[in-house]
Amino acid sequence: MNVSIVILNWNGKSLLETFLPSVLQYRDGADVYVVDNASTDDSVTFLQTNFPEVTLIENNSNGGFAKGYNDALSKINADVYALVNSDVEVTEGWISSVVAYFKTHPEVAIIQPKIRDYKSKSSFEYAGAAGGFIDQYGYPYCKGRIFNTLEEDINQYNVPDRIFWASGACFFIRAKVFHQLNGFDEDYFAHQEEIDLCWRAFNAGYKCAYIPSSVIYHVGGATLDAANPKKTYLNFRNSLLTMLKNLPKNQLWSILISRLFLDGIAGLKFLSAFKFSHFLAVIRAHFSFYGMFPRYWAKRKDLLTKKTNYYNHRHIVWQYFIRGRKTFTSLKK
């Protein structure tokens, strides 16, 4: 099974200098590509001088995560793409265990490794932890991370398991499925496009898995820090767009209207905490969603019309903030 490791870069010379050596050390015979999204630093010159064994693909503009990868992967021939953030340290065997699982589970199209925090290596990392899920109202959470609560990794999630979405920090996908689904949605620019792709794969009948024997360490926040209102804006807007595109027809309106109401409560929580820029980001996200509604409505196609169990748990907001259930194993169905 031919694997291509593909790293997207934008002005990340220092990250490449720190993390690319581990990728090359543990590449397991995979080809390594760096896709430069029109960097304005000297990333390209640095790569050409110091890592001649890496294939460089230069995009003409910074189209964000989604377009950057779509443009590059149209030029790469492989059985499996391993999409890796530039701020990721990989470990021995991170590819081989994933490939072995793909070979014995043909129904699985997407796989995520165990993601630990590079800055606190015994902890799970926010961006994916031990695999992603969404609740009934489309709020994402992970084994090992619910909202801002991160668990220590004490081997509590050490069994391969089915998940709903895989983190874009380290995202393995069968190439034929990526192209069948037309890749990432480029309107997202950044944030939650991996959830959208996994949901579209789910609607097409494919499965997504978590493999704990594959371990990577992720810095996180290297592009947009959690404190950045733009990240709040993109997360709220893109989550709504994902639900509009992918929810079953008979659930769409009731769930979407409930979610808009819950977002309003989240906005008021920002306001009460004097986080005015984040409060305004939620408002902007909703108005942007309304403006993009017709285009995203047109993207709904071939969806199941009956109720489907796309979520494992209901009401994560209620369970976390009101009932105080902070870990995945404490959640109620």
C-alpha cells in the first residue's frame, strides 16, 4: 500500500526545521511532500537547501487548509494520503499500524492516530485526542477532550475503535475516497473541514477509525490560537455549514434551529465574560451562515432521508456545563 505524507506549510520555516526531521526519520518508505501555500517567509528556500529529499509543491495562493490540500493532492498519486500538520512530531510505527488496519478493514476510509500534546506529552491534545465525535446538535468533542477539558493519557483509550471524525492534524484517508468525495470543501478556508469530509464519507457508507498504536505529538494553535476571535468565527460558522450540508432531511430544521439558539447562549456567555470580540465573532458567524445558506443548500445531495445515528451522545453542552461530566467515559448516551 503506497502512502504519501503531505504537509501543508504557510510561513512555517521554524516548524519545518523542528518537526520535519521526525517525519523523515519515521517515514517507513513513504514519499514526503511539503505543500507551500504561497509563504512570504523563506520556507521554500530553506526546504530546497536543507531537505532535498522532500518533494516541494508550490501553490500560487494561500487558499487555506482545504484548497491547499485539494490543489496538491490532485498532483499526488498514492493509495493513502497521510495529511500532517507542520507542527506535528511523529513516532516510530505511526504509519505501519495504520496501513495494517486499512488492509484488514476495507470499509474504513479514514484513520486518526492517538494525538498527544507536544507541550505536555502525557496529555491528550485538543485537536483530536483519541478520536472525534459530534453530539446531537453538531458540537464536536473527542475521547480525551471535551470542550476545554483535556485528559491525561493513562491508556484508557488504547483499543482501536470507530469514531465519527478524524483530526486534520494527522489525517489518513484512502486516496480514491478523497477524490470520490471531491476532497475538502474549499469554502471553509480553515476549521472543521475535516469533520465535514468525514460526515460526507459517513453518508456515503464509509467508516472512520482511531488507531492508538500510532502516536503523534501536536503543538496546536500554530496557525490560529484558541484566543483568536477569527478561530471562534470560523468554528461557529463552519459547524453550522457542516450541519446544513450533512444532516438527514427529517432532522435538519429541528436540529439546526436548536443549534442556532444554543449558539446564542454561547454568545451571551462570551459577553458576560467581557470577551466582546468573541461575542461579535458569533454574531458575524451567524450572519455569514445566512449569507452562505443558498450555496450550501445546493450542496446537499444524495443524503439519507431517514434518521441516522451520526452521534454517540446527546446534549454535550448540558452534560458538560450543567451536569459536570468532563470526560468521555462519564457521558451518558
